[in-house]
Amino acid sequence: MKVIDFKDAKCRHCYKCVRHCQVKAITVQQEQARILTDHCINCGKCMEICPQNAKTFASDMERVKGFLRQGIRTVISIAPSYIGVLDFDRPGQVVDALLKLGFAEVRETAEGAAMVTREYQRIIRENKMPNIITTCCPSVNDLIEKYYPECAPLMAPVVSPMVAHGRYIKKLYGDDVKVVFLGPCIAKKQEAIGDERVAGAIDAILTFEELAIWLDESKIRIFDCEDAPMGNPDPEINRMYPISGGVVQSVIAEEEMDSYHKVFVDGLANCMEMLECLKRGELDHCFIEANVCEGGCTKGPASARWNMSYVKAKIKIEREVSRKAAHDQPDMSSEELSKTFEDRSIKEAVPTEEEIQEILRSVGKYTREDELNCGACGYSTCREKAVAVFQNKAELSMCMPYALMQAESMSNVVMDVTPNMIFIVDSELRIRECNKKGQELLGVGKEEALQRYIFEFMDAGNIEETLRTKETVFHKKIQLEHGRMTVEETIVYIENLESVLVTFQDVTREEKMKEQHYNLKVETMEMAQKVIDKQMMVAQEIAGLLGETTAETKVTLTKLRDSILNEEDA
């Protein structure tokens, strides 16, 4: 099951998600990030930090609405973190809002937590495990099974409070009832639907953010709701599970002395450090509460809408929750609450040293000094990234220094080989960039040019006008070097730099050729005119001679005509 995914249209290959994913469960192919489902622990960190909001997660909202439309009895198991995350005057208003949506009953997941606490206490009393890691957080469970399988035997063989609660509700009301978990965690989606070991306990997952959307659509305001009671007895201190140390507090509530040192660890990096310590055998007889989210479940990835600080959420929960141990506990056996954890590590191909070196060389890294290990690609070292390329998790183009070097190299080639003179001039008319042809025009080197103003070398009137109007000038002919050079001037305003790009195309030769061609035409016309004038004179002389002959012929023909007419009359 894919809980988290990326939107193609929004991913801008910034690699921020890769940098922040500590298990490197993100692949980049064809400049598009993708979640590696088998590698992902669904911590949701990539969703929190994505600047383009390109991540999405699978939603069960329509499924839940379908349950209610069909009239199926549906019960909400609400995570106690709602106390610290949601806005209300009285907690019962949240219950009433959910009942208004159509749910048959609302019960706190802390009821399941009370059962899990009892199992943790039993395991501690048995004193058979060298160390005990809590198994409430599905992301921690995935982290261990996939990346630290050596520590799997140290995981408490107990289901999460959510699963325990789901099984209890179905035991209470029958298998036909639908159980929907409501909380701040997206990893619960994978645990509920994607883990066959606990299949059937939970039918759907809703997050607090999805609840807010649904309430808005239904025009239900929590503050306008009544103070309705929960469907379960007060789980007391087990409602502390969402905050750091809450599990430990619940376990020791009865103040039973035992030999395990109680410690809580939150945050993915801290959890990984703790697991490394366990691998090295540095910890002994510790009961370890582990949570991937810093500060506990109150800062789960699906609670970000409220933008509430962990401290504030923690205080709200502590003020609301009793510190007493729960005595009115549901009836569930250890067998019903058991879960076996195993090695689910991913076996990946490992490149040889030569294959790594070949990949490094392809991005211009021929020596150790070339390996900058800048981390811009998301990987700690260049070698680590090379391994990712070999495993089809990363692309060569993700190396930012190499890509920049390539881009600069190409741009420099273009700038250097172009016959045009190119300048970038800022709003103060200071030269910020110029190519070699531009330097030749100015008659100074680049270093000096970048310390001077464009008006020191030429009339900057057109440039000033473009800076003022922001209107582009296209192919305007001007004279440079006191008329010795004719150029076509193009000036383009660059909004984000508040500067202009000035291009001079030397058309002096073309203009001279045009002038020569024009002069040749004029000379040819003058010569043609002379010929025409001379021919006209000759023509006039010929015309004069022809005119006299024609007159004599006309007189003779007239006399002949008259003579013939006179003969016919006789």
C-alpha cells in the first residue's frame, strides 16, 4: 500500500525531501521524486518539509462516508492527542461533532493503550528480555524491521493501542461493526491496511486534518457542539500516550519496582542513534519508549494544520489527564494483544569499487578532492550518492556542483563564442557582466569593466529609458566608437534582477556593403541617364529628318489622290 506519493506537476527536483529522508526511501527518476514503498517508514517528514506541497497521502474519507451512507454501524477510535491538537472549549464537544457526522459511538484509543500498558507491565515482570522497545509507533516498528532487524527480538511482542482498541471494539459489538481510527498519524494507514498481521482490526483511518475538512463541508463547528460523553470509561493516565514519556508514565503509574531502566526517545535521528547503541551492545536492561515524531504523537504529520507547539499541546493534555492508573480495564487476553515482529530488511545490490568510481568519474569526480560531499543531492557523501545511482534511486544530474559547473561551462561557451557584445547593467548603470566581445568594445578587461559604469564608455540614454519604462528595445541601429561602428541594439529588462540585458550586434560591414550597393546604383543610374540623354538627342535628330520626309510624302500622296478623283469626275 502506498500511503505517501508525489504530484508530478509540483515536484521541482529541489531534493529537499531526499535530504530530509533519513532512510532514503525516495527515488528520483527523470527528475521526478517517487516514494519507495518497500523502503518507506511513513514518518511523513517529506510531506512536512516539501516547499511545493507536492506530496499527497492516501485518504479513506470517502470510504468512511460510504460506511455511514449505507447505514453500517461505525465507531470512532479517537487518539487522545486530540486533546492537545484540536480546538474546543470542552473535550466532549469533539465527541458531539463526530456524532453529528453520523458515527454511532466515539471511544478513546487510550482504552486500547490501557490494555497495551498491562502487557508491557507483564513483560517487565517476566524479566526475560535484555531490553524492551515499545511498539506503539508504526514508523519505529518499520524502522527496526527494515533497517535494524538485529533489534527485532527486542521489540515488545504487543500490538499498538490502535490495533488493541479496534480488536476490543469488534469483540464488544461484533465483527460487523466498522472501526475508524482518528488521529494525527499517517503511518497508521499502513499499519491498519497494509500489515496482514493485524488485518481486520481497523477498517479505515481518518486524520485530524481530514476531520477538519469534513466538518467544514458539513458546516459543523466544534465550539457550537454540546459536551457529549465518551463511550468508554476514563482510561486515566493512559491518555498520556501521545506525549513523550507518556508510555513510561503509564507503565510506572502503579509504582512497581523493577530492574528495567525507563527511558523515552523521540525523533527519527534519536531513534536511529538508540538502535545503533543497541546493535553495539551499549544498552542493557532498558525499557525504551520510542517515537519517530519529535515531542510524540501531538506533532504527527497530519496535525500540522493547527500549527500548535509541542509544549502547548503537552500542557493541554497534562492538565486534562488524570495521573492515576486505570483500574476499569477491558477484558482482552495476552494472545489477543500479541504480535510477532520479524526481519523485513531490503536486500539491495551493492556496487563494486570500480562501479562506484565509474559513476563518480561520470560527474567529474576523479580524485578524493573532487568529492565535495556537500549533501545538496540529499546524500551525505558523493560515494553514498553513487551507490544510490547504481541502485536506481538517484540520477547523475542530482549532483548540484557538477550540474552548475556544466551549466556555467555551457553558458561561458555561448558567451565567449558569440560575435555579439553582451552586457548586464543594473539600475545604477553599473556593469554587472560582459562577455569577451563586450570587453573588446570597452577596451578594458572584465575585472575593470565590472567596477565601472556603462555611461563611462557610451551614451546610455536608451538603457536608462528601458530601466525606467521596462519596455524592450529591439534591433535599434546606433553608432558606437564615434561613428566608426554601427550596431543593432537590443535591451531587455530583467525583472528579478532590476537590471537590463544589453546586446550589440555589429552590423558595420553590412551597413558599408549597403552603402556601397547604394552608391553603385546611383552611379549606374547616372550613367544610364547620360546614355538616355545622348540617345534622346540622336532620336530628336532622326525624328527631325523623318518629320521632313513624311511631310513631302504627304503632299505628293495628296496630289495623287486629288488627280485620281479629278479623272473619275471627267
